[in-house]
Amino acid sequence: MKQLLLLVAGLILLAGCSTLHQGMREAVPQAETWAVLPFVNNTETPFAAERAEAITTALLYARGIQRVVTAPLDAAADAEALPDRGLKRREAGMEWAKKQNIRYALVGTVTEWRYKVGLDGEPVAGMTLQLLDLQDGKVLWSGSAGKSGWSREAVSAVAQQVLGQLVSTIVLR
């Protein structure tokens, strides 16, 4: 009985370490080509957005979406050290995707990607994603999630869990 009580208490603690909010308007065809557009990095961690983009692309493939493309890199734009660099990359990516006649685009924002300060240094990751219909600009799906991991985990592993939670809530047809 004591072991069962400890197990239940542990599960309650784990549930408190992760949050997920999402909204879905309609199912999206997985046979279409999807673009993963540049994410915006709202953290102090360099290249967190690019890391999240790569993880998200892999997760979409794992979900069964076989035609996933990413916007080509612009070395000049990437060299900019401006706070709005991510927004400029996203706008350029959206224009590129429209010229390629890609209908669906996934955009994201990295809201947290770090280790907490303290004795344990727990990894934390937070993301928001939106699936857009580029033909009419409509948001088809939106989600936000965050998670705090254990001290021996990597931030990228926690980020993959967060992005996996988000991507798994997109309804496909």
C-alpha cells in the first residue's frame, strides 16, 4: 500500500512539471507538402530556434508527414545579430513558401531553452507552434507547451518532449 501511495505521489509531481495548451479548428491533410518556417528565438540561448526547427521537422516525419521542406538559409540574414532576426527569417521563409505553392506552414517561437540556476540545474524548455494555411492566412492549429526536466537530462531532450507533445495534438487526415 505504501508503494502505491508513493507511486501516485510521484505521478502527481510529474504532472506538475509539464503544461500543454492547444486549439484545433480542423484536420489537416498529411499528404500535402508542409513547410517548417524559421522559428523565433525569444530566449537568451543562441540558436535555440534553429535547434527547435530541426527537432520539429524530424517529429513531423515521424508522425507520417513525408513531404516536409524547410526554407533555404540566407547567410546574410543569419549573420545579423538583431533582436528581430527571427522575425525577418520567418517573413522571408513565408514568402519563399508561397512562391513554392506550399499550402501549410508550421511556425514557432522558443520561449524557454535553458538550465535553471541552482544546485540541480534542471533543464526547461517552452515552445509555441502554429499551423498556418498560406492560401488564406488562417491559423488551423495552435499550441503552447513547457516542461521542466530532471537535472541529468539535456535541454534538447526536454525540448523534444515538449515539441513531441505539441506535434502529436495536430489532427491529421
